[in-house]
Amino acid sequence: MSAQREMKEKNPWPVTIIIIVIGVIAIVALVTVAVLQNMPLSQKYKYGIVLDAGSSHTALYIYEWPAEKDNNTGRVEQTHSCKVKGPGISSYASDPWKAGESLKECMKEAEMKVPGKRHHETPLYLGATAGMRLLNMENGSASDQVFQAVEGALQKFPFSFQGARILSGQEEGAFGWVTVNYLDDRLKQGLETTGALDLGGASTQISFVSSNYNGSESPSNSVTFRLYGNNYNLYTHSFLCYGKDQAMKLMLAQQTKSGPETILDPCFHPGYNETKSYSDLYNSPCVSNRKPQGAPATFTHMGRGNFQQCQEVVKKVFDFTSCKYSQCSFNGVFQPLLQGPFGAFSAYYFVMNFLNLTNTSIPLDAVRQKIKDYCATPWKQVMAQHPDVKVNYLQEYCFGATYILTLLTEGYNFTSESYSNIKFIKKIKGSDAGWTLGYMLNLTNMIPAEAPDTPPLPHAGYVSIVTLMAILLFILFLVSLRPLWRRCSKHPRII
Ligand SMILES: O=c1ccn([C@@H]2O[C@H](COP(=O)(O)OP(=O)(O)O)[C@@H](O)[C@H]2O)c(=O)[nH]1
């Protein structure tokens, strides 16, 4: 026994080596676990699909987000969009099954884009806007049949179909606002929000937060949200019949009140000459009650290309005569003082982008001059200059631009100064501006009411601290072995 103890005292190295090896293994294991545990898992994604059934067309959007973050900080991004061929679903009132058929191509594309194993858990929504609102007003059973056809077609796909419905104007406005502010990262950070201006074919929406609006005046324009721990009192209004296409009907109805055979329209280019049918012009509930008695079947629609006169006709589609609130936009609708930056999308963007007018630092007078020159350009020349633009769109940009300017300045009261607060946008960080993303975020509860709890340290900080601590422990451990070192150097090794 004593001989053994003597041996150990004389030769402490085996024990020391074992302790060092165990210490090193423990430290390496500690650091490895810290690094591995916090390493982002191989990224898995979830998907959501929204169909925007607009008045003039339907579009499909696919959204994607990291699977492990779907309820808090995960950024939802648009990964794919598909424009459905043909008109909006409301145009299939007399052939409802065709409305369902029309969606199949884009739906097949979606089947390819979303990974097969995610199909069954991918929610699929269809939201219809003002085109279907109008059809529903005009012919409820036709609208129901269109929905039946569309639902039948969508149920055949392997996604988790969550239903097709008409959005209210308020939802359309509010979800457009949510989309813009979510994509701009303004909600999570609690920053000042951006207002949303949406111009569709059949309706137009304005939504913004104004510090002088708390919802008590005209409560029907108020939508309240609690998002990421912040309360928002949003003002929103949707003007049915004031989308670009229906507003044009209102403008043409102004000029065909007496049922003439020919009109010389200041909002169309000089040389434009088309025969149009009275029943097509007056086929929507926005104008149907104004159809002139005893009008001929058709009228010749000729262009005059005069911006000022066009603005005069366009102004007449707005009613500025009555306002029972402290202030109004038009048609007796309350509107608080405009506040903050605004994002203007859909047809606002299409039209202003076509005319190279998306830069709002251009003074309003220069904008007017540009539209004036464009409207005065002969139709033949316009067509020759834009051979690749669809004639249906091309013929309407003079009216479209005049309408946008009049709606913004006369309707919503934007001034030469506040006009520069507007940004004409199509996409934000790769996702289209519109109501669809906000709608999906809401239905999937993806924006929490309260700010999510964040770990006290970021991943890199956590790993660095654990590594540093491990190194310090190791040094401490080596230092604690100092008596052994001394003994070793004092007693020469026995061979
Ligand atoms: O390249 C384009 C695409 C659309 N539009 C017009 O933009 C408006 C809005 O179209 P959208 O289909 O987005 O509106 P919705 O049908 O959803 O109301 C309609 O008047 C379209 O004619 C346009 O001028 N240029």
C-alpha cells in the first residue's frame, strides 16, 4: 500500500492526464451543445394561397414563411403570383361554370410551386371585391352561382380550401393597410404607419391613421387593431363605383345624359373613334338608373384630348355639396385630416407608371402639364408609340391619369405639398401591395396582438458567452493544478 501511494506521489501524471482529458471533453461537449442547440434548423416552410377575385381580373398569390416562426416574428413573403387569363369572375354571371374553369391554370401552377408534402396543410382563400359586390347587388342568385362554381373548382385541388367570399369595402381597405405596413416592417417596430390608397376597377379605398381621428366621428369608418402590442385606430373608406372602370362609366354617363348618337369626349385622344353600345355602358348598378330614356342602341365615342375639359367632366362624378361631419372627402363621406406618408397601388401604379409619373417630387403643375400633353396626343400616334400595350388599357390612360389627379386633389384633398407624401408602388420587398397578404395574415393569426417575447440574448451572443465561460473554466482548472506542476518539477521522474 505504502509503496503504491509512494508511486502515485512520485508520479502524478496519469491522474493529471485523465483529469485534463475529461476536462477538455467536458468543455468541448459544452461548447458543441451550445452551438448545435442554437443552430437554425434546416429551414422548413409553410405556405398560404390567396386568390384576389377583382372586378377586371383574378390573381393568385402564394406566400411562404419559415415553419417554426409562423406565429410571431416570421416574415411572410410572396413567392409566386399568377394572373388568371380572362376577365374577373363577376363577368361570368351568365356562364358561372366558366368562372371556375378560368382558375384552373393558375391553380395547377400553384400545385407545382408548393411542395407536395405541404399541399394538404396549405390554406387556400378566395376573396372577391367590388366586381362581385356589384353583381351581388344586381343579381344575388347569379353571384351565388358564380361562388358555387368557383368553390367547386377550388375544392378539387389538394389544398386546404377555406372558402370563397366577398370582402366588405372596409376589409379591403384595412387589409391593404395591414399589408403595406407589415411589409415595411412598421408594425413590429411600432413606427409611424403608412396610409394605403388602392384604386381597383370597381372601387377605391383610402386608409390611414390620423392623430385627430379616434373613431367617435363617423364610427363606420373606424377599424381598430392591436398588433405587436400597439393599438391602431384606422380610418378607412371604400368608395363603391369609384374604381377606375366604374368611374369611367360615371364620366361617360355624364356625357350621354341626353342619349346622343355621338360624344366628343375630352378624356380620350383626338382621332379616337369607336362605336359603343348604350346597354354595355349602363350595365352596372353604378349607372343603370341613369340610362337615358329613348337612347339609340349605340353611340359614337370620339376623342377630343383636352385635359382641362376632362377634369371638368371628371369633377362632376364627385358630389361636394353636402357634408354633415366636421370635414368630408366627397359624397358626404367623413375624412379626417390627411396624415403621414401614403402608398398608392393597383391602378394608381399602373397608370402613373405608364406615364412615367411615379416620382412624386415632380411638382403637381408639371404632372398636370405632362397629362395635358399626353391627352392631346393623337390616338394614332399613341398606338404607334406603344405597340406592345393592350389597346384596352392604352385608350384609358388619359382618363385614368386625369381621374387619379382629380380624386387625389379634389376628392381626398391632397395639396401640392402633401402630394409628395404619396409613393406609387407595385411591390414592397418582392410582395405585391394589395389586400391579399393582410387578409391571409389575419385569417392565419399570423400577427400577434402582443409583441412576441424575444430571447434575452441573440444566438451569436449566447454561443460567444458559453465559449468564453468554457475557456475561462479551463484556464481556472489548469491554474488549480499548479501544486501538481511544482511537485513534478521538484521530484525527478524515476525510470
Ligand atoms: O396593366 C394594367 C393592369 C390593370 N389596369 C387597370 O387597373 C384597374 C384595376 O385593375 P384590377 O384588376 O387590379 O382591379 P380590380 O379588378 O381588382 O378592382 C383596372 O381598371 C384595369 O383596367 C391597367 O390600367 N393596366
